[in-house]
Amino acid sequence: MSQRFDMFAAGLHYDDLPEEALWTLRRSFLDTMGVAAVGSTTELSDIARRVAPLIFGAGGAGHSQMLMDGRAVSPVGAAMAGAFTVDSIDAHDGTTPCKGHAGSAIFPALIAMAQASAPQISGRRFAEVLATAYELSYRAGLAQHATCADYHTSGAWTAVGVAAAGVKLLGGTAEQIRQAAGIGEYHGPRSQMMRCIDHPTMVRDGVGWGAPSGVTAAYLAMEGFTGAPALTCEGEDAAAFWADLGSGWRLVDHTHYKAYPCCRWAHPSLDSVKEMMRHHNLSHTQIERVEIRTFHYATRLAGHEPANQDEFAYAIAFPVAAMIVRGKVGIEELCAAALRDPDILRVSRTIELIDDPEMTRISTDKRWAQVTLVLNDGRRIQDAARTPRGDADMPLSDAEIRAKFHDLADPVLGAERAQEIAELALQFDGLDNAGFQRLLDLCCLPV
């Protein structure tokens, strides 16, 4: 039976969470912290963390430490800086039906609020709050995409989930949760995603302002500020997306993980060329050109000669070329030297992205692409159309998630600190107050 979203959020207890949901939250905790670690090395993150202490000093709400930084700011400031840090490397978890990402806003925002809360909370309590944020964010995102003409960034709908879950963390009532969701939705950044895809810059997926908007909304609602209704939660057109709340879990069904640090729209092509190059024992010197048939939005990623990490994140051609030349796409392929690699650039310039109406039609809950390699001896090697690994039907294994974390985090944090984060994150919901605080401290110590 359906529940009102505010009653669901207020009443959700740890024992209500299925094991699949807890498994997903543990994986997302580890995955997000790995991305935060390497994200802390980016110029984007450095700017955000320099600005946060200037404009978001700690106040009566308590202080929070910025992820991978250690400096104390307000919960709003830590949410802003942390969200930009995670979003600066496009490798965090996501949800294909919402065309976006939740963890990049949720983890920085709720970790910031948990640090500022008194008394300290347990991992069990944090799991309840995380699950609330994910489930409400996903459903609000589905409703927004179905009812709004423009394609808005993830910051628009994660602000709703963060706001509601933030009130839950602070011990608020169902009515305060309802008001917070309305405040978060109203003030959340309805930024145009395709603008950043057409013109890649540091604004990214909007979570850098969605996370602090949600945190602000939570504190406002706790003081009596009103903002309901949130139309993505209570609007008549949104009702279908909330009908099975309490019985179905979008958190479980819709969360995916990335094997590569770039837009997921490039991933089916990356999986395809990786397999074809190995199966046919090909060298990049044999590639004359590449044809990629995919859906309309993806063709706008292009990115044949990205000049920086932001342009790399929203590209298909260059990451695919890197896979053809190097057999991998990892953090090393984002560095300045790789962006100037003549072999990668040669292949990248040959790649043609073809806007395929059928791919566009079927790319709703999945993202489709079909790749053809044209060799310089005239042969055409065509792969079947495919969707990317990492979705619920083709999940990355626990071992792959853990290996990815260490690949990202170890060079930045050191193996010892990274190992302790991994061990604690994968059992965070079983940690007592002191153990969970230790995990948060590890995630916020300076790099």
C-alpha cells in the first residue's frame, strides 16, 4: 500500500530496510569516498574548498569538516564543497532512469549534517537517513523528468531528497519533512543539463548547489519555515511515481556504478571497443575510423579533443579512443599528458557519432550504443548494440567496486588510510556512534 512520502520518511527504521538496500548503500558509501579522494586533487574541488570557508563559516548549527580537507565550515559549506569535490570526477554512482546522480549530493550533505549533529549518530541511524534520501531523490527525479519540459541537472531533484532526509537526521516531524521537501524543490537549482554537455565547464551536474540547498531547507523547516507542497512529491502528475512507496525500492532497482570516470552515455561504447580490441587482437594502428550509433543526447557529447577534465567528462570520442589505444580508461587518461597523446588524438578525430532514432527511442531505462571499427585493410568489425555494465542487470561485482575504490583512493590517501575507510564503509551500518565517527573522520582528514 502506498504511503505519503513524509510519513514514509519519518517512520522509516533500519529494520524496514531490505538487505539489498543496505548492500547498495554500503557499495555507494565506498564508491563515493573513492571518487571524493581523487576528486580532492582537481582544480574544481580546490576552488570550491577555498570558497567555502570564505562564505560559509561555522555557526550555531555546529561545524563540519570538508571531505578530504579537514577545515571546519558550516554544514551548508561542507555540503557545497563536498558535492563539488565528488562531482569533479565523473565516476560516482547514478540512476539511469533519472538521467543523473544522487550519491554525489547525498553523501556530502548528510555527512556534513551528521558531523554537526549532537549527540553523534550511529551507522544504523545514518543508514535510515541515507535510504530516505536516495529513495525520495530518485522518485522526485522521475517525476520531474516526466513533468518538466527541460532536462534539469541532478541538483534539482537531489535537493528534495537531501532536505527531507536532513530533517529526519535532525529528529524532525513528518510535517517538517513535508515542508523541507517543498523548500528544497523550490530553491533547488533547476539548471539546464544540456548546457553543460554542449559547453562543458565546472558547473557540472548541479549537485554543488543542490546539496547545500537541501541542507539549508532542512534547517529552515526545523525552525518553522514553510514551503510545501513539493510538486514532484505531491503533484497530481507525479502520483504514479510514488504509488509503490514503501513496497518497491528504486534505490535497489535503479542505482548503477561506473567502471570509467566519464559520462555514462559513453560507457556502452567503451565496453564495446574494449571487448572488440581484445577479441580480435587489434592494435590502434590498425584502426582507420570508428562509427558509433547512439541516442541523440549522447551525440552531443562528442569531445574529440578535450582540453581539460571537464571536457573529458562530457565526451565519447576521446575516451573511446583512449580505450582503443591504451586498453583502459582510468584516472591516468584524464591527466594533461594523456589529453595531448598523439595516438589517442589521431583515433579520436576519426570517430563519427551517428544520431540513431531507434537508439533514441529505446534509451529510456537503459543507454544504448552500437560500435563499428573500420580497419585500414578495409574490414568492418561490428559489435551488437549494447548497454553499459554496472546497471542492476549487469552489476559490477563487490570485488570490482572495491578494486575501483583502491585504484582511486590509494594514490591520494595512502594504502593504510584507504584500507581502513574500505573496511568501515562496507560495514558502516553496523558501527556504533564512536565507530561511525571514526569513519567520518577518515573521510574528512586532509589529503
